[in-house]
Amino acid sequence: MRTELATRPAESADAQPAVALTRHWRTPIMFGLFGLLALVVFGILPDGGRASTFGLSLTDDAIQLAPISVPSKLAATLLALVCLGIAAYAAWQTYLGRRVPLWLSITFGVAFVLSFLTWAVAGSEISLTSALQGTLALSVPLIFGALCGMMGERTGVINIAIEGQLLAGAFLSGVAASLVGNVWVGLIAAPLAGLAVAWVLAVFTVRYFVNQIIVGVVLNVLVIGVTNFLYSRLLSPLKDTWNSPGRFPRLKIPVLSEIPVIGPVLFHQTIIVYIMYVVVVLAHIALFRTRWGLRVRAVGEHPEAADTAGIGVNTVRFRNVLLGGALAGLGGAYFTLGAVGLFSPEMTAGAGFIALAAMIMGRWTPIGAVFAALLFGFANNLQSVLGIIGSPIPSEFMLMAPYLLTIFAVAGLVGRIRPPAFNGQPYIKS
Amino acid sequence: MKLQLRGITKRFGSLVANDRIDLTVEQGEIHCLLGENGAGKSTLMNVIYGLLQPDDGEILVDGKRITCNNPADAMAVGIGMVHQHFMLVPVFTVAENVMLGAEQTYGPGFLDVDAARHRVREISERYGFHVDPDAIVENLPVGVQQRVEIIKALVRDAHVLILDEPTAVLTPQETDELIEIMRQLKANGTSIVFITHKLREVRAIADRITVIRLGKVVGEPDVSASESELASLMVGRAVTLAVAKDPPDVGDVVVDVRGMTVVDERDHVVVDDVSFDVKSGEILAVAGVQGNGQTELTEAIMGLQQRATGSVLLHGVELLGKSVRSVLRAGVGFVPEDRRVDGLVGDFTVAENLVLDRHDEPPFASGPMLKPAVVRRSAKDRIAEFDIRAGSGATLAKTLSGGNQQKVVIARELSRPLRALVAAQPTRGLDVGSIEFVHRRLIAERDKGTAVLIVSTELDEVSALADRVLVMYRGTVVGIVPGDTDRDVLGLMMAGVPPEEAAERARQHHTLVEGLATGQDGRE
């Protein structure tokens, strides 16, 4: 009788939800504002009578698709209306107390960007395929960088030194490939360079509990300084021996590369990009489906719980920072061996910091980071594409776009963002 | 399994936390470790569990000497521990938490979540835990989270289970459930070390009692020892368990809270339309299990919560929306819940801490300049008046013991004229002597005509101090009842049962702990 009495209140406690949720109007309001902006600027204000043409094939593609041509004003207006429709739907969902689903945000983004493109290319033509190719090219280092940041932050170590690790990877891969005369040697050297930078970070932050941000910033400055020095003393004057690494050839994957539009974008790439596909998938599976991933996440979310479950918190952190460094180093190789074919000073140009933003926007998941990085890559690529066709917007403004996007992302304007609970906090046993 | 400790000694610098402690836990026995806060109970358990290494002494399991360098070693020999602050990852599911560190895998390290789910269900059914393996831990009530912790230990084949202050976060009814669980575990041959400072629980469940004071074993009283015997053994002198106080001289309404609602940063409504008043010369105690919105309520009154709506009137003047500073200036004193974080600046001296809220006004300042001599003199008086054992006013606040730190906070708040005093958990973590002192000062403040609002999760404290009791559950007011309301009724109200129904139910049944303490349990 007594236990029966005792259990009743607790059971009722299980049944009802703990607390009511308040509604968040931020997302629908943002959608609405951007939708209106699209309607007015892209749809209503421009003159009618012009057409926007989008090329769907490259000249050497096996399957040739005819370019699509649409009346600019009408298409931009329709797409803007789609945006407003999504905003209204998001508002309705919010009113019902539900969260705005991710696919809705993605659809909104695509519709807004298409509306913008239709307006921007009015009266001329761009090739969608090459625009996407440019996007991917600019995204590759971002994706590697974001994975690097994620490896650290999932265990609670903030890695601001991604930039330095990318740059170190770019530098060493170039130098190693030049000296030996083999790009593959460069590819092996790149992760080692990132690893070396990460090792310094790990020793100071994980073993000696030095402030993670400070060490990261210092490492960035250090790598920039060292590579600039070596460039001006060795790579620049002795270019033939030190800075002529060559590039990886682009490999076509049979069948897949012949898919219209996306085939040549995704499957006519260098080995580094193919490695990236594998790494992203492996990282996602490993993080959420394996013992390793469970422990990594536990260490970042509640290190003490991990410790009392017999997991060496600082060992996991140390290893993951190193792993992240190796990944960033590999990403750095893309600059020299994948894209440019030689090293130039500070060639990473802030990619490490954008990668950090991509990681946040992708909510610390590999797949999410890929989409965020692609978005940044697209915005970045757009300014060069539009510069060529002479669009109505000043190219200086387009240069700002990726950074504006970054600020929006980091400020949490694209949904609520919850980092690992113990991110940035050293684990010191008493 | 039999666990023996021989001469365990653990020092932190000059402080001896454990001094040659001997302890034997027999197979299938519930061994209560009784001691005040700071007596060294948790240190001892952390030594057994491998979180700390002893400076001297040995641990034997079934007569064999073992060394635990980390929790993994302890688990390997069958020692499990449920920590006072749960070691659960809030964003993980129950199954993920249970398997963490002892994962079953297939192929190249893939998690076998099904196996973990199965294990959780199996243990959950065997002991009647009602735990869903796929629930996210942060959404579970505290009592259920605790059962998850117990499952975690059982999955690792724990034969000795250490429960560190397990009842601190539970309602009396949840405590009963826990005691029932402990009985079942014992029946299955598990030994339990039950750490507590609550005498009732000891008497309800213990097969054997060891009392620790200042790091030393001071006695192994018989389980039939009375509560006051246990208390005096624990404290080292005779203690009065009740506080003397006169009937209140209640005046006008001083603080009037209407429709207070607070939303936290996770968008949860933590205080939901709460209304009450506190009159001059009375103590209103807010009772409830920790985390039911009491903290946020006091913070909202003080102006520390950003997203608070409703109204807080002090003698008819609205306080909500004003700065903390103006609330303090209006004559509201505040003893925050966590003295080390919100009550004191640890790296400041005691003298500086005593004038934190008045450092910029006369007599402690003139224009932009502090007057250190005045601050020092005033500190000297306060230290004498409130019996703060601090050496001098120049001592750093962080070096004081918990009780003396709290005395500094209370001295600061009570040494200016107050209309109302808000005290959140004023005696948490204090030794019995300090508790007595704080209680006396609070009652003295009431008798001066101040409206006193106290938040407490300890029913003993509520019963001792309150003229009226407001019970909170999940952010709402369950009811406001007289201060002498029966413990059982309060306990049921703390679990969300409305006052009338709680009174009715309490009349029919007595809770287990209560019943056992008076020797009425017939099932043993």
C-alpha cells in the first residue's frame, strides 16, 4: 500500500511534458523580410522584356542539354512569391508551436538564390555547371577545415588555428612535392604539416590548459610568419626546386560523370576531392554510429561523466585535435596540388575562419558542414561569375556576400544553435 | 562481495580530508555513512571509486588488496557509484548513457544500440524502474535520471554500489521509491554504501552505520540509536534540532508578486504565473524539489532575470524591470543560492565583500574615492557581530569555510535597513553550527518587521522557519499552506499534488521513511 502511494506522483511526473515552449518568430520574420526584398528588388523594380539564360552543359560533356532561357522579370517575381509562400508556411508552423524544419530553410535558400540569379543575369547568360564547379572548388578547403574544427570542438577543444593548419598543409605539400618531384609525396606530407601545428595546440591546451583561443590565434600568426619567411627566402628565388609541385590530374569517373549538370561537377575532380567525399561520409558515420563517436561526443558534452565511465578525457581530446589537424592539412594540399599548382603566401585567405563558421552553421555535423560550406563557396564564387558577365551589382558588394553570410550564420539567424556543452573548457581533475 | 578499507588517509595540502579511516561493508548490507557537509564522506568514496588516490591505507575486496587508479579499475572489480551530481550526458539517450564506456560493438566499432536497449529494459523490468531506453536524459525527471545512474552501475556488474547523497534532489515520495529499490538490490546480494546527512533516512534503511566527523571515524552506533544520538555524534556536541521562535507579529503586505512568469534561455517557462505576497514580520518559505523554478523566481524578484513578466510590488512600488541596483536600494536584501558564484567575490577581502553593495555611498566612499579605513573599521564590527571566523577583514573571502562565507553574505545583507529579505537556500552545504546561527539571524530579522522570503529544498528547514509555506512544482504554485503543515502533506505537494488531496492522502497513509522512523513498518 505504501509503495503504491509513493509511485503515483512520480508516474504523473513522467507523463506530462516538463514545460511549455515559447514560439520563436525569428526565422519566419527573416524569411519574410528576404522574401519581400526579393519581390521588390528582383521582381518589381527591374524593367521587363529581358531574358535570363542558364547553360546546363559544358562543351566537352557527353550529353548536351540546351540552355534554359526564362523571362527575367516574371521568373524572378514567381521565385520571390515562392519565398514569401515559404515564409507564410514557416509562420504558420511557428504559430502552431512547431520548429521550422531544415528542408524548408534549404528550399527557401535555393528559391531566394535562384530569384537573385535570374535578376542578376537578366539579358545575358551564365553556365550553371561551371558556377557549381566553382562553388565546389572553393568549398573543398572549407569542408576539410570544418571537419577539423568539428573533431576538436566535439571533444571540447576550440580550434581557431584551422587557418594555420590549412596554410601549413598547403606549404608543406607544395614544398615536398617540388623537392621529390611527385605530387603524391606532397599529399602525404600535407596532413603531417597540419598534424604538427595541431600537436602544438594540443600540448598547450589539453596538457597545460592554456587558453584555447589565445594559442590558436598565436599559431595562425606563427604559421603565416614562417611560411612567408620561407617563401621570400627559398620558394620565390629558387622557384624551380622549391615551388613547382605540379597538380593532380582531374579524373573522370565513368558513367557518373556523364549525369547532366551535376556529373561533371561532382565526378570530374582531383583525387583530393574524392578523398573528401570518403572522409565526410566516414566522419558522419563514425561520429554518430560508432563507439569512438559516442565517446568523443560524451567528452565534449559532459567530460566528468565520460571520466567516471572510464574514458580518458584528455587522451580523447589530444587525439582528436591531432586528427583534426591532419584533416586540415590535407585540405591545405588542395590549394597547392589541387587548384593552383604552386604555393603563394597566405593563399588560404581566411578559409580557416569561414570553415569555422561553416562548422557552426552545420551544427557540428559533417553533413551539415558540407551544405554550409557549399553555401559559402557558392556566394564566394558568384562574385567572380557575375563580375565576368557584368551584372547590376558592384563586385565589391559581392565580395562582401560570403562574409555577411558568415555573420548571419554565426549570429544564429538560421535557427537555434547549440554547441557541445563543454566546448572551450579545459578538463582539470581535482 | 565484501569491501574493506584499512587506514585510508587522504590529504589536500595541509588539510587532512580522510584520517586513517577503517570501514567494512559486508555482502548484501546497506551501510550508511553519516556525516556533516565537509566531513570527508565524498572524498572517501572518490578514493574507493578511483577518482582520487589515497596517500595511505589499503582497499580490500573479498580480502584481496586492490588498487584503483581510475574509475575503470573500480568498475572492473565490481564497484559502482551514483554521484550526487549525475554523471549523465544530457543530450544522450538513456541507452547511450548506459553503454558509454562499456559499449558493445559489431564490425569495425559500430555501436550495438539494440543490445544496450535490451539491457536497459531487462534491468528496468527486474527492478520496476519504468525507464524508456530511448528517452533523452535531459527530458527526464530527476528521480528517473537517478535510476538511469543505478542502471549504469548494474550493467557493469556492480556488487558494491556507492550512493552519494542520493536523496538530496528527491521528493520524499521519490526517496521512498529509492529506498524500495535499495531493498531489492540488497535482496539480490548487492552491498550498498549509502552516504547521507539526513538522520531519518539512516534510521529507515541502515543495517550498519558509520559516522564520520572532520575526516575521522567517530563511531559505529547501533541502528536503533535515536536521531538525537546520531546528531550529536555527527556534530560532536548536543544539538537542538528545532529553532526557538515566537509566533509572528504579522503586519501589512510588503512584497506583492502578481502573475510572475519567467522564460529561461532554452525557451522553457520555468516560473508560470506565480502570485503571492509576503507580509511584514513573517517568513514565507518557498518549498519544492530543486529545479522547480524557485531559483528563477528569486532572481526575477531581484531583477536578475531578463525574460520575466508580471509584477513585483514593494509597498506598492513596481520593482520588475528595474535594475538590480535600484531593487537593492529600495530595501531588498538578497542571499543568493550559490554564495561562491553570486554572493561573494572570492579574490576580494572579507572587508571588501562586506561593502560590495554599498561601496560607492557614504560612509564608505566620498565622491569617487573609497575610504578604506572606514571599510576596515566596519568590517571589524561585522566580523565580531556575526562571529565570522576570518582572522581579519583582510583575509581573502575564498579562503573561508562555507559557513563563514555564508556569514559574510548574511552580515552584508543584514547590516543595512531592509524592508524585505530574499534568501535562496541560505544554509545549503553548511555545518550544523552555522545552520543554527543563520536560522537565528533570519528569525531575528523577521522579528524586526522585515518581510522574509526563503527558498529551501530541505523540509526540515522549511518546517523550522516558515510561518507560511508556498510549495512550487514545475514553475507553478501548488498551494500556500500554514507553516505547521504536516511533512507528508508538504512532500506530496512537492510532487505536484494539490493541498486538499495531499492532506487527504496523507491522512490515509504515512510515507515510508516516516513510518519506519517510528517503528511502524511490518514488512521487515
